[in-house]
Amino acid sequence: MSELTNPLPADGARPGRADALEDKYRKMRSDDRIDCHIAAHAVQDGYRVPCTVLDISPGGAKLQFDSLSTQSIHDRPIVLDIPHIGGLPATFRWRAGDRGGVIFTLSELNQSALRRKLAEYF
């Protein structure tokens, strides 16, 4: 898997801002996140934008984009396409620099199915 990094965020965000935003939303999660490093795509308006999934749970994920991809993705719904898992509809909860947190917009049944897939995969 390729590693996407961006030492200078395109939007000029202060270092640590993503961590502060993530901490804010961590308390609201119903499931613990699983640390990972998976090459994926955020699909929006017909475009497949490469990203890396840094952590995931049945409720959402933390994503990292390269500098060009950061400028290509907007704060609108996406489908997060993850190999061996499939397409997951999601909306951004927060964005800072080259990172963003999404929540999945899944029915309870699909969220349960994702929970099982994640347990098998990890």
C-alpha cells in the first residue's frame, strides 16, 4: 500500500488541529476505532479521489489525503470505497489540513454487517 503524506497542509492548518478535532469527536463514538493504513478512494461527484484510511469503526473513519486530493474533495457526501469492504456512504464530520473524519450513513442492518466485516478483516 502506498503511504500518502503531506507535511504542509494545503489549507495552512496549524499542526495538531486535526488531533484536537478528532479528540472532540472521539467522545461521541459508540464504537472504538481500529488503527489501520488502507489505500482507498473517496468517490464524489463521479470522481475517485485517492485517500488513506487511518482508522475505522462501524460508525466512521479517519482519512488522509495528499495535497492535490485535499483540494479536490469537498464537504459534501462521499462514498468511501475500501478494498475487500466495499462502498460506504459517508459525510464529513471534520476536516483539518490533509485529514478528515467521516461518519458512515448506514442503516442499523448495514452497520451490523460492516461490524462483522471489520471483525473478519482485522
